[in-house]
Amino acid sequence: MASAKVTSIVQSLCRYCTGTPVARVLNKFVENQFEKLERLLEMHEDRAQVFESVGILHKGGTEFCKA
């Protein structure tokens, strides 16, 4: 679950940084033709598939289990 840790760290950096530090974080995702952003989206899709396979859906900030 290394991807879960990575996405959590990126989310925290974007949420709790302001000004120049957050701009630097976001700029990392646009350099080299958005390769880091593409990788982050791939990790998101992989995690979404895992959650879907075990029956957990995320809707509007609330988790629902399939019955």
C-alpha cells in the first residue's frame, strides 16, 4: 500500500501548504509533460479498482458498502 501513503502525503502537502510552498508542490505535477500527474491518476485508478472489487464505493465524502 505504498501508493496509499504517497497519495496521502501529496494530499497533505496540497492541503496544508500555502503560498510559495504549495506552488512548488503543484509545479512538480506539471513539469515533464505532466508525468507525475499521470502517475498520480494511475495510482488513484488502481486504488479505486481495489475498493470497487471489495465493494466499497466513495460518494460525496461518505463510504457505502454494497449489500
